[in-house]
Amino acid sequence: MEGGSPDRTSVGSGPKLLSVSSARGRVRGSSSHACKEFLRKFVDSENLTLTLEDWLSGCSDESGSLQPFFDVPFDLTELQNFDYALEGVAFQQLVRMPNALYASTSDAVEAIHLAIEDFLHAGVKGLWERFWGHESAMPFTVACIHSTSSKFYPAEKAIARGKLDGVCATAVLWKGSRGSSGISSSHGKWDHILELALLRPDIGSTYQNDGQRPSHAVLGEALFYALRVMLSRRLSKSSTAARNSSCVYVLLVDSQYGGVVKVEGDVRTLEFDSRSNVYDCAADWIKTHAKITVSPVDRVWNKLGNANWGDVGTLQILLATYHSMMQFCGPPKYALEDLATEHSSRLQSRRSERALVDNFSSASASASASMVNGNGLFRFQNRSYSPEIVEVQEETVNVGPPEETLKLEIGSLVAIEDATFQKEYEITDILSDSDPPIYHASPVEEPSRVYLLHVGSSPSHLEPAWEDMNSWYQVQRQTKVLTLMKQRGVSSKHIPQMVVSGRVVHPGECNKPSNGVSCGHPWCGTPILVTSPVGETVSNLIRGGLFGVEEALKCCHDCLAAISAASSVGVRHGDIRPENVIRVTSGSRNPFFVLIGWGHAILEDRDRPSMNLFYSSTFALQEGKLCAASDAESLIYLLYFSCGGVSPELDSVEGALQWRESSWSKRVIQQRLGDVSAVLKAFADYVDSLCGTPYPIDYEIWLRRLRRVINEDHGKEIDTSG
């Protein structure tokens, strides 16, 4: 994988090289003889790096010397517009990048070269078809440059001929005016190079250092190859190549990360003496005449080896490739700006449909902070009222005395009465992460069966405390929701089934009047809900380190199946979080997940979802209601945090919205889920494109995709039916 120096004869044919003795005085690079003489000697990248070392470090004989500052080739706005213009482009990658942990093995090195070549080819092909159209053949090819040969080999041939050790770079080559039937890759020339990709194993180390620029060794090597390409273009017989000798892009990649170095400058200003050191001359030109821009290093491939086509690191490389293609092919048929504008018009249509157009005054609008997620939808606005919870004076809250609350412990017996019979249950366990608590209970006459038992809010509390309101949602409201879904024909094993819905039979005589609901006993009339099945919450699985890739895929599939079944009858969950998802292992050949906690479900427009700074959807936090994709968005947050996503410190709605905006725009969520599974990353991208819109989610296609991945992992069919 170490990069070597290119062959001295790889510049191409031309007049006989000028001898050292025939050179007189100082000459400029505009002389073809002098230029060839320079290239003949300019063969070692390490020598150039050593010559530039003091300059790159900010050390020199001159006092007050500072380390050179390199601007970035593309700002975030350019990358965002480019991302908009690429909307809908289906980039493909045929070979996965191997895991970085095994990148040092010989098989992995071969696979890396194949993957980089595939990645570059897929990128060029996708860009050509998007911007220049399908009508004409793509005039580019991809091949490896060998340090000891004038030939350019595709990676497969380099591997077959045992020449992989000498490969110093991978190049995107222009085929010339002969189109697809033009030059073969083995006869490529340096002046045909659009851009170079240097595979170096230490690129990603800079990513760990806050995205700083590459090391001096890597940067010096990039400058070396950039100058060789620019001088080779200057010598070219092709007017197209010669015309573009003042700018070249060099890509820096390893098995996970990548960056871009752009070098601009007029090589005709390169001065050198045949008796002088060519590396000193090159260094002087770089310091004095070249404009160098260096992008931050960012992720290009995830840990599974899939290309993250929509991420910032990949967009930087693709945008550099796009500009390189324009150098040789001219302006595209479909302008980038026009394609990006189409995204804006689609976005405006969505906003109009959802009545999200800003109705504030111009003064208020100018003060608004427009915050954009991956599809540019969400907008933060200065409001005339506070979105926070209004403080309530403590004396206005009537908290019932502790003895009025029904307290259950392990071993307690609870008698439940419904319309037809009375039954006793024994408490066998308490879910510690549930507030109010949820109990495991078994019927006294059937101790082998275990159910979830929920205790509701007593009707005797005229002004219930907040804790009692939580109990009311958990029992009374959830009973209504589960009953309604059952009446409407919802049948899914991923939604809890109601076993018993009744009231507590309290000790002693009940003197409840015929037209009343309570006899005065603090337990009288307290509602109870018993559901099935029983399982362990996702939050408990995470604490125990038991939530891995398989669990994440199954959890996503099963929760999505529950959301789909409920949405088919107009019900949305509205409170998806790790405490409301359980994994069921008993009584089933394969463990599965069940979405519980339906007390805050949305049945009609006037219903309001539960607010959670970590898991509520963006639309719920902004508008106090759900859109079609809200439950799926909450599911994405659940998977993100459950799979090791960094938990931010959130103490306000504004802070939660800002975290969502930043995480979606920087694709932090997709990158984390991409490390778990490519299909989870793709699902996150899909949900991001629908957030806040009226468009429904196509549940079935994602259930099929998840089912296929789960079945592939197990090597056999798994029962994931509802």
C-alpha cells in the first residue's frame, strides 16, 4: 500500500529530452524541453515532502513565519446544493470496502483496491448520467497507476499480474474524443488523468483529531502528484488537456475516510535551473504561485464497507470529481444550479400542502432562524409566546396523601373484577424502569402464565397529581385505545393484547352507592389493565449489553410492523421510547419485540402526543401533534440511542430541535445506524425525506427489506409475520 514514484517515461512521447549541459541560465516551465527535463528528474515524492517540511510546519529562517493556512475547496452551501442536485441518483458500489481492522492482510489490500476502483467508477458514471445525460457514452475510465511501469492497469489485472505492490494511485482517465472506443486503460497517459486517488492507510487518523488536515507526508505526496499531472497536461498534444493544466484535484482515501486536495496555479511560472535541485524549484513554486485548498477528512465508507453516498465526506469527493469532469467535457447538459432549484420547488410544494409557509411579519421573519434538516424542511421561528411548560404554583396542585395510592409488592394478591367474573393475580415482579410501575402478575389458578398488570388512577381523586395522570394514560386511556384497535380488526403480535380490563376488589365491605363509582375506600374503583405478552424492555437490554445488531434489526422490523398495523386504522402511537418496547422470549421459537404503552396514542386531531426531548418527532415538538412519519422518526431516535449514539444534554424544546437539526444535517444519525446495518441507514434516509410532510410511509417495502436482511443473517426463513 506504500505509494511509489511514477515512472520517468510515463509522461508520454515528445521531442528528445534536453540534456543538462545544453540548458542555459534560468528557464520557465513554458518551454516544453525544459518542462520535460524537469519531469525527468521530478520522480520522488518524499524529496518534495522533505523540502516542504519546514514550510508546512511553520518553521523557516524568516522570523515570524506561520504555518500555512489552507482554505477548504467547498463550503457547506456548495455541498448542500450539490446534494440537492443529486436527489434521486442511484449510485451503486459493486465491491464492499473490507473492514478496517483487517485492512493489513493481503486479501484485504486487494479488496480495497477493487472497492476504490468500483467507487470511482460508480461515482463518475452516476455524475455523467445525472448531469450530461444517458444519450452519449461516458468518456472516462478508471485504472491503477504503477510506479515501475508506463502502463495503467485496472485493479483486477494488477492483482492477476502480481503488480499490486507497486500501485501508487488510482486514476480517473479521460478517453479523449474517441469516446467509449478510445484509448485502453493500459495505454493511458498522465495528461489524460482527470483526478488521482491516493490510497494511504493513515488518512483516518486525522479524523480523530477534529477533522484536521492530512499529515505532512500525505499532503506533500498529494502536491507532488498534482504538479506532475499539471505539467503533463501542459505538455499534452491535446488542446483540452493543455487548456486545463492550471487546476487538479487529488483525492486522499483509506478504508473508511477521505478528503480532497485542490491545487491551482499557472505552471508556466515554474522557474528552474538545470543545475539546481528540481525539488527546491517545485517547493518555491508551491509556496509562491500555487493556491492550495484542503478539505476536512470525513467518513466515506461505513464499517460494513458500504459507501455513504449522501454523507459529507463522499459529497466532497463527488463534487471534486464533478469539477474534474467539467474541465475535460465542458459545462454539463443539466446545470447543477437548475437541478438544485428543482429540490427547492418540491420543498415549497410540501410546505404549502402542510401550511408551513411563514405567516409572520417581515420583521419577525428576518429575525427567524431557518434551520434545515436533511431535506431542508424544518424552520425555527421567533414566537411571541414561550413554548416551554408554564410554571404552576405549587399550592395549586393537590397531591393525594401517600396512603391513597395502591402499593403492590412482589407476593401481593390483587383481586380484579370485570363485568362477568372475578379473578385473583399474584405479583411476581416489578419493572424497575417504568413510572408508574408495571407489574408481572400470574393468575392464582394458573401460576405458569405471566401477564403485564397496570394500575390506573383512582376515580376518587378529584384533582389528581401528575403521577395519577400518568397512571390514567397507562390504564384508562390505553384500555380505550387497545379496545378500539381490536374492534377495528387490528391483529398483530407486535401490539399487546388485552387480557382483562376491570377494577380492584378492595379489602373489607364495599358500600358503593348504586349511582356512584366509589364507596370512599381509597382503592375502590381503581381500574386495572392486564395485557399479554411479557418481556424485557429495550432499556434493560441496553443496560445489560444485550442489544446488538440482530436486536436492532428485529426491533426496527417489529416496531414498524406495529406502527403499520395501527396506522391502517388511523391510530398513531406517539410515545415510542426504549421503556415502551419489550423483547418477548418465552412461548416463541424466535424472540420478537412488542410495542407497548399505547396510552398516549393519537386517535383524532385534538389528541396531543407525549413530549419527550430525546424521542419525540420534530413535528411533535414544533406543532404539538404528529405527522405521518412521526412514529417512524421516533423509532429512528430509539435505534440511534440504543446502538450507542451519543446522548446530548437536552433541557428545553429549542435545544432538542437544534440537536435534531444538527444531527440530521450532518448525517450523524445515518452514520451511526450505517455502522449497524446498511438497511437501517437507508431507512433513516427515507424517514428524513418525509419528516414533517403529509406523505404516508410505504411500510410494506421497508418491512420486506428488513425481513430479507434478517433472513440472510440467519440463513433461513424467520417468522416475522404479524
